[in-house]
Amino acid sequence: MFSKLSDTELIALLTPKNVQSSSAYAELCSRYQNKLAAYLRLNNSIDGDTINDILQDTFLTAWNKITQLDDHAKLFSWLLTIARNRLMDFFREQKKFNDYTQWFEQQHSDDLQYEMRHDQSDLEKLLVHLPSQDREIVLLKAVLELSFDEICEVSTLSLSAVKMRYYRALDTLSNLSE
């Protein structure tokens, strides 16, 4: 029943007195759980339990703050922003790294050693060579299939900056793959 409803229709059911609220929210979570998990998995080499914890925290935060979402059509980019923030919180709590960018760059400082430790696809091996912000834009566009406008919302960059970084990154990847 809920699978045929749009995000906006499901969000409209999320009222305290509606007995269908939890079922509607469960449908929203199931729609985006795999995409958010894929995003977390591609950007980091954190374990599955940590990914599940971050996802659970993301969906709990979204449940508590759903009334703050002004444009229901932007639900996924809003969830992605929450997940990204929770990921950075996770690394801050670990006190190993100041932010996820520093962590990612440290993890990939020796590309050859990194590639030997991980069984990666060719694309993942090439992505290591991109600056972290460009890498994230490519992942958001190519893997999660976000529009440039949605990427702008998540990254807080202008539309022209996102497009420029995306196409430059593709050019860099193309040159590296030759």
C-alpha cells in the first residue's frame, strides 16, 4: 500500500495522531537505506556495524526533525546530508581524525599499499587520485544518481562549481585510465 505513495504523500502521514505514521516512515527508510549505505561504504572503509549505527542515527534524527524539512521533494538530499554529518560526528568521536577528509587522505596516502590491502574496482582505484570533494561529487552523481541541484544542497557549493568539479574530475579520471 505505502510503496505506491510518493515521498510527499508518506511525509504527510507522519503526524503524531496518525496510526499509520510508523508504517509510512518505515517505507521511507526502506526506500533510501540502501543508497545511504552505499554512499557510506564507498566513501569510507568502515565496518558494517558502524554503517548500520550511522544509518539508524540518521533515520532517528530525520524522524525527530521531519517537520523542519520544507521541501518534501528534497527528502533524499536531506537524508544524505544528515548521514554525512553523522559520519563526520563518528570520526570526531573516535578522536583519531579531525574530519573525514583528513581521515580519507591519510588512508589513501600510499595508493599502492592501499590497493594491495583492498580488493577494489578500477573506478575505486582511480577515485583515490581525486581531491576528496571532487571524489564525493563524482560518487553522488555517478553512483547515487543525484541531480546537480541535489549535489549543491548536500555540498553547499554553487551549481556552476559542482558542474565544474564534476566535469574536471571526469576528465582527470579519463586521463588516468588511459
